[in-house]
Amino acid sequence: MLPSMLTHLPNTPRRALVIDDDPSNREAFAGLLETEGYQVLQAADGCSGFAQIQTAHPDLVITDIDLPSLDGLALVRAVHADAELCHIPVLATSGLTLTEAQANEFGAVLRKPVDPDQFLQTVARMLALRGAPKA
């Protein structure tokens, strides 16, 4: 299977995967992304989120750090270790304080509660850096 950045068609919505064990956070992030034209997938824990990354090859992953079954740090490391997935940018959201080394493993880190405008600007910036088409 080709990575999504090679198979993305111009008129196809970008796909984002939101991984958070708090349903209200998942829905809030999904709602923001959907208003901007994204197709949004959701997962409630790290293991099911990683499985979706492997099958769906989203254009962007937004993940909480403190997740059941596979935390956000282990998740981003698994993504980076996989040659078919390592191109996918990962945005972390967290109420936890990360060390600089931990934060550097992600494309960006936003502290919860996340400002909606800052969230959308960060998503757009991450995808622009990757060279993904606009929604």
C-alpha cells in the first residue's frame, strides 16, 4: 500500500485521526476538523489508534499523551519506527508537562485545554510543512 501522501487525490478530503480516551475531547477536535473539511476518524485508546493508523494512513494524527493500552509517546515512536507510517505528522495534546526531549518526538504539542484557533492553525502548519494538499 502506498503512503497516503502519494495517493491523496486533489478533491479528496484530508483524513485526520483523533485519539483520546475522553469522548468529549475526541468530539471537540473532530468537530473543529470537520468544519474545516477534514474526514475524521476516532479512537479511544493507543492500540486501536495505532491499528487505524496502519490501515487508514491518515494525513495527520492528533493524540492525547495519557492513553490506555499504548500511551501517546509509545504511539508516536511506533509510527516513527514504521517505514510506511513515519511520514505522518503527529500532534500531541496533553494536560501533562512533557520534557523537551519528549515534546521533540511530536510534530507539535498543545497543552489542554486547547484553544480552537491555535489547534486549527497548528494542524494547518503541520500539513503545510508536510506538503499535504489543502482541505
